[in-house]
Amino acid sequence: MLANTLYRFIYEEDGQGITEYGAILAFVAILVALVFGITKGALTGAISAAFSSVVKQLNNLSSAASLASS
């Protein structure tokens, strides 16, 4: 029983993918934190404007779709 568990722990790679994704996510999070730290918040306005533009376009599409279906 112990030998089987040890064999599975060493040779099977079931959890390897999730570990790699976690490491990539941690790296990206650190990179984003560094970029925001270096730019001292200058990026915040640009990101806010981009999201506002997307929201405005989605609202316009929603209004046009509701008028077309009436």
C-alpha cells in the first residue's frame, strides 16, 4: 500500500498542470503589481477610460437591440 502511494506520488503527474497555472498566475500578479508601482498610478486613468468606453459601447448596443426588437 505504501509502495503504491509512493509510486503514484513520484510518477503520476495529475496535479502538475494546476501547479503550473498557479505559478504563471502568481508571476503575472507580481508583474502587474510592479508595473502599477513603477507608473505610480498613471495607468489607472487609462484603464478606467478604456473600461468606460467599453461600458458605453455595450449600453449603446443594448439600446439598439431593444429598439430593433420592439
